[in-house]
Amino acid sequence: MAVELLQSRWHAVRAGGGSAALNRRLYECIRDCIMDGSLPVGGRLPASRDLAAGLGLSRNTVTFAYDQLRAEGYLRAVVGSGTFVTDVIPETPLHAMRSRPMPAAQRGARLSARGKAAVAYARAAPRQWGAFMPGVPDVTLFPHRKLGRIIARLRRQAGPELLSYAPGGGHGVLQRSLAQYLRQARSVVCEPEQIIVTEGVHQAIDLIVRLLADVGDTAWVEEPGYWGIRSVLAINGIVPQPVLVDNEGMRLPAPGRKPPRLAFVTPSHQYPLGPVMSMARRLGLLARAGQSGTWIVEDDYDSEFRFNGQPVPSLQGMAPDGRVIYVGTFSKTLYPGLRTAYMVVPRALADTFKTAQSEFYRGGHLLSQLALAEFIDQGYYASHIRRMRQVYAGRRNFLLDQIRRWLGLEWVHEYDTGAGLHLVLRLPEGCDDHAVEQAAFEHNVLVRALSRYYIGPRRQSGLLMGFASVPEAEMLRCFQILLGVLRGAMAPSRAAR
């Protein structure tokens, strides 16, 4: 009897079509027969071989459906007797509904004040790859095979300790490798125990803010500056105080104002405008921090990529025992998906930061950290940076040639210093950079409006254009598209004048 019933229902299912796999459709057919009572509680189902023959299906298809229904509590198997509908079946099918209205309680849900503030600063782009996305390295040129061989060997040898939670601070081998690299390449003065390995810069900043500032404290942030810092400050209840940037970096406010608890700076290559903080400003900031108790957070996000002149030493190296926390990342030098950053904290804070990191985040990825240390120690890391510095320099020059040819070099922001992974294109007064960004996005060209990086009302209009991940041929095609967008954006303002 059950075979005839299922044959009839299965025929209707097949006639109705559908894109799901046969085993899934059969599972749903039998489940629906159980739910509507066509297959009664305690009723016996045909043997899988018999049902397969009756429906014209493979036995594997029927076996899958039976196994899934047993796992979800619709069927039970009795050794030597067969398969039966359970006495107590689930009240509702155990699968996600395809579509249903949002409950009224969810429609009325409200965020906390801190949650609203954090979301208000959100600037992450919906797409992270393509011309001219700023801050993105060319991940296609990374030596994945070299790192992959190291990881594969370590995985074969991995003991339980590499597959467990990470100790506070990260793997000791990577800490030692980083300490040596930072001393040589960035003039950072540190010992391995001062290094805290984090899962991205945002985690590093979050840990700093949690441990060194209280709700209601203030923090200096560059104006314009990196939006990610403002988001972390907002979620922790810290009030950002924008400090304008000029061709010497952050302009220190006049003495007399209440000092901030934190000061976030990008002294080696200001983000997003590009100037290098002058020696006078550096010394002034260090002196101000020593007098007021402000903690300086030095974000050294892409200092490895300077295309003219000598590398700019770190601020931390000028005051190794001072109030500077140095933050760096592998997102620009290797690839963002690695999600590995690090910070150098004063020795007096090292143990506290390690304890808090373990308590808050329960980090892992020890095997990846050990592989990264070996990648550095074998010279692959330095070699990759040298190669990419040449590639990026060529791409930057190509983009500058296009700007010079079609617009004029006066369109390049005056603070540009020939470093990093992007440059800033100035837009004429009255040109809406938000509108240009959106119009370019609709043509699959990714630029970022400069005005998004400001907090206060005084904003410059411009575009951040990343060149690192864009080969010259693609750059040429996309630049021509962007020119068309710019002409369209400037036409209304010309007509108005």
C-alpha cells in the first residue's frame, strides 16, 4: 500500500519539475506524506530496494532519503523488521523556510547608542577587488606555492598544541621573527615578548582601546583619516576628536586643551592623503604624550612601499620606552585574507595585553603563524616585498601618466609623497565625489570618495585610486571609463556657472 501511495505522490512531484537533486526531492516527498498523515504513525515503509524499483530510482537515492529522515526523527529502523514512521514526529519540518515575513518584534528592534554610532562610521566597500580599489595588494602575484609547501609540511607534523587556542601574544617563533624584521626594516626597538600577534588591525585597535581608555574618553584622529579607527572607537564609547592634516602630517592642537587619552597617527604615510609627518611634529607629539599621559598609536600600515627616497623610520624607534604602541599588518605586504597583524607594546604592558587577548578573543591559527615565521626567516618575505615594490612603482607611474595625459598632474593631491598602494585624485570644486563613486561603481570601476574619510563639515572632494592590484591594460580600460564618469559629473556644475 505504501509503495502505491509513494508512486502516486512521486509522479506528481516529478511532473511539477524543480531544480533540487532527486534524493532531496524524494526526501521532501516522503516527509510531506508523513506530515499530512498519508503515511500513518507506526506505519511500515517499503524496503529501499523495493521502493527504488517502484519509483524507477537508484537505491542510493532512496537510501539517502531514508537516512536523512531517520536523522531528523521522522523514521526509525528496527533491525530485522524494517523502517517505520516514528511514534512522535517533529511538529515542523527541520529545514529553513524559503521566505516568510519578518516578525513584528524584529521590525521594531533597535540598536544601542554605541551600535548606531559604530554603524554610522561604516565605510567598508561591498567589493574588495578590482580597479581602482585602494589599499589592496596584487594577491595574484603572491608566492602561494612557497607558503603552501611550508604549511603542508607543518600540517603533517602538527601536534595538538598547534591545533589548539593560541597563547596570548601569538606563537613565540613568529614573535621572534617579527622582532628581528622590525628592527632591521622599520627601526622598531623591541624584544619578542613585546609583540602581540592579532587577527587584523581592527582587533589590535580594539584591544588597545579596551585596555587603555574608558567610556567617554577622547582620542585624536587624523582629519581626514581611516574610518576603521572611528568605528572601533564608537563601539567602545570613545569620543573621536578630528585633528586636521597638512603637508607635515597631523597638526597638533594648541596647548591648553584637555589632552586626549589616545592619539592615532599614520606618520610614515598618512592615510589617506599621503604626507610624511615631519620631524618637528614627531618630536612635538612625543613630548606632548610624555607630559599629558596620552598613548600614541602608530599605524604603520604600508610603509614598506616607498618608491623614492629613503624609508621613513618608525615613530616608536624614536621613543622605545615611551608611550607609543606600534601597529603593523601583513594585509598590504602579503594578502588581506591572511588576517594577521601585530603590535609592539611597551614592556610594562606586554603581560596585561597577552592576558586580555586570550580572555577576549581566544585566538588560534598557530600553524599559520608558524608557517609565516618560516616564510620570513627563509627570506621569502623580504624578497616578495622587493618584487612588489618594483611592480607597484611601475603601475603607479602608469596611472600618473594617464592622469597627466588626460587631466593634468594638478589633479593629483598636493600631499602625495610617492608611497603606498593608492593616490588621491583631486576633483574640481562643486564636483560630488559621492556621486562619482556611485556612478563609477555602476560601471564596475571601484574608487572611494575622499569626503567619506572626514568627520567634520570641512571636506575636500576627491577620489582614492588604488593602483597596486591593477595591471596596466586593465588600468587603461577602467581609467577611460572613469574619465567618462567625470565628464558627466562635471557637466552640471559647468552649466550652472
